[in-house]
Amino acid sequence: MAKKTKAKNESEFLMFNVVYEDGSQSSNRRVPRAAVTDHGGDREIRALIEAQDREIAEKSGRPRGPVKKITVAGR
């Protein structure tokens, strides 16, 4: 009998597409739903994604440019 795998609960994360000022883009960026409050809105999401970018840049040694636009993935 096949072993069942646990399905990820996609509702734990919100997915966003990010466009940078240099024209590059990053699709399906995951932001924990619990980290986003109703009153924080776009500023909070932008801050979380920029923090992820800083962490990635630190590890890779290649910084990302400033964020131009963030949209909800799938829209």
C-alpha cells in the first residue's frame, strides 16, 4: 500500500508576484498569512518581501533592486 504524503496547507501563506524597478520579476513569493494583519496592508507585505530579499541577497551576494509593484498571484 502506498504511503500517504501530507499535503501542504496553502492557506498558511499568501502568494504575491513582485516586479522590481529594473524590470525583473519574482513570481509566487510566499508570505505567511499569520504575519499579515488587516490594518498593516500593503506596507506590511512590502516590508516582509523586502526582508526576504535582504536575506536572499546576504546569502547569494547579489542584491535585489527596489520593489516597484506587488500584486496578488493568480489575479
